[in-house]
Amino acid sequence: MSEKVFNYSTTILAYLVLFFLLLPIAMIIVGAVNPAPIFSFPPKGVSLVWFNTFLQSKEYQSAIRVSTVVASYAVVIGLFAGIPAAFALDRYQFAAKNIVHSLFLSSMMLPRVIWAIGLLQFYSNLKMLGSLIGLILAHVMMVMPYVIRMVLASLSFVNRDLETAAQSLGATPRRSFLEITLPLVLPGIIVGAVLGFVVSFTDTVIAVFISGVRNITFPVRIYVQQRGQGLDPVAIAGSVIVILVIFMIEIIGEKLFKWSRFM
């Protein structure tokens, strides 16, 4: 009896936590379809007028483009740098390996506001403050830890005997990596790339410090809008679109790659 009570209690608690997490998202969706010019609950009706306004807004569309470009370049560079780094950390022994591993993941551990202040000073000295390349490089350092973590998780599932067998049949280490190892770790690479893209696209703290006025990202645009004008329904509608896209990516990723096993 006590075991059943415990199971019921934990199930109810889990649903309560899930409800608490989803409630703010539900409130945002309600605000986005509310035709009133200010946020109010309950809504005075249902309308898609704010979604239409968002899609026609040049400021928001420009911010979406900047965020997409920055995140895309950051992911590509992060993959080219992160995959070899993860492979080296998994397969080779070298001095200070644990320290190198920790340094690669340090951007996940440090408070972003502290890191942003450091980048602000560093970029100011290099005359890179407000530049697109500076923003991309900063986001590369955010993306790389996710790529490395996911690729390392994938490599832990790879049977090294497959590589040994391929090399015993005449394959070079490079060919065995490209034709055996790389396809096996491809799900982890995709998961790392998607997570890195989402983290880069949704970053506010780093971008608000170093993006400048020429390269305003979507989250920074929303942050500035809310700070200046309060709860803007157009910004809320844009946020709902981003949330729905991320949810779709999560569902598709779990369906195709079972990426929860990499977390």
C-alpha cells in the first residue's frame, strides 16, 4: 500500500512540476491571440492580428535574420572545431587532458553575465565591439560545449572493435573514421548542432553586451522592446512562433534520433 501511495504521490508531483513549467508558455500563447493592444487575462477574443503584424515588421524580421545567421555560422564553426576536439578527448591520452576538457566546457559553467563583461572589455580593446564576426565567435564558444558533450556521448556507444576490424582489412585510420565512426556518431553530432543552434539563437545576455546597434538579435530586440514599452503583443506573437518551432524541433529530434539518451 505504501508503495502505491508513493507512486501516486510522485506521479502527481511530476504533473504539478510539468504544469508549473508549461503555465508561463500557455500564458504567452493566450497573450499572442488576444486582440487587445495590452496584455490582459482572460483574453477579450481570439485573433491572429499580432502574428500578421510581426511577420510584416521589418525590425523583427531583421533581428530574426541576424539571429539565424549568427547561430548558423556558430554551429558550422563549432562542428568543425568541436568534433575533432571530442574525438581527441575520447581517444587519446595527453598531459592536462582533464583541464583541457574542463576549459572546453567552461562557457557552460561560468555565469554568462560575467563572461559577457569579459568579452565586452576584450572586444573593446580589439575594436570588435558591435561587429558581426565578434558576435559569431562569441556564440561559437557557446555552441562548442554542446557539440563536444553530445559527440563524446555518442562515442561512448561506439564499439572500437569495428574500427580495428576495418583497419585490419586495410582501411586507413582516416577512412575507418569517415566510414565507420562518423556515421555511428552522426546522431550525437546532429543533436549537438541543434542544441547549439537553439542556445545561440535564444541568447540574450552575451548579445546584449556585444551586439551593438547594427547587429541586434531577435532576443535582444524583444528585451529592448519590453524594457521600453512593456508587454508588446507583437513581441509576444514572435515569441510564440519561436517556441512552437523549438517544440517541433524537439519532437522531431526525439522521434528520429531519440536524443534524450544523450542528455
